[in-house]
Amino acid sequence: MVIKTALLGLIVMLAMGCSARGLLYTNTIEPYSRTFRDTPVGTKIVVINNHRFKEPISRLPISGDWDTDAIMRLAREAGITDLHHIDIKTLSILLGTYRRQTLIVYGD
């Protein structure tokens, strides 16, 4: 009985995103870079979205990608001239069939 309960708990955690990557639903925020030493917080924030849909049978991705020029252009439009750090928020549904990634850019 204990083994069945433990196995069921593991399946539920994997399916609902309680682990690092969920099968049905995942919503995480992670730093884009791991260099934090003496990093200021910044007073301005800009949010940049990227959506991807994978057709479930052939698994062909339909997506848009970021490039450095687009990130810098959007940051400048938000009044950010000095980037301090970037977080990446990932929402994934149904084994990655739909994925939205959001860059959260902090700076002054």
C-alpha cells in the first residue's frame, strides 16, 4: 500500500509540475544568467514574450525567437539604457505542446 501511495504521489508531482519539469503544466522563473556578484536591482523593468506551439503529431515547432537586437531595442523603448540582469519565465502545457517564455529585463 505504501509503494502504491508513493508511486501515485510521484506521478501526480510529475504531471502537475511540482518537479523541475511537469508533464501537464510547468510555470517557472529562473535567472537567465548565473553571475549575480554586485548586481544592482534596477529601477525599470521590461517584459518580452515568446510563444511556441508544437503540433502534437509531427512535433513541428511554430515559434518566434529573441535576438539581442530585439531585446536591446525593446529595453531602450522602455527607457532602460543599462541592463543589470534578466529573468526568464517559462509556462509549458501538455508536454511542451504550448510554451510561453517571457524575458523580464531589469535595469536603469
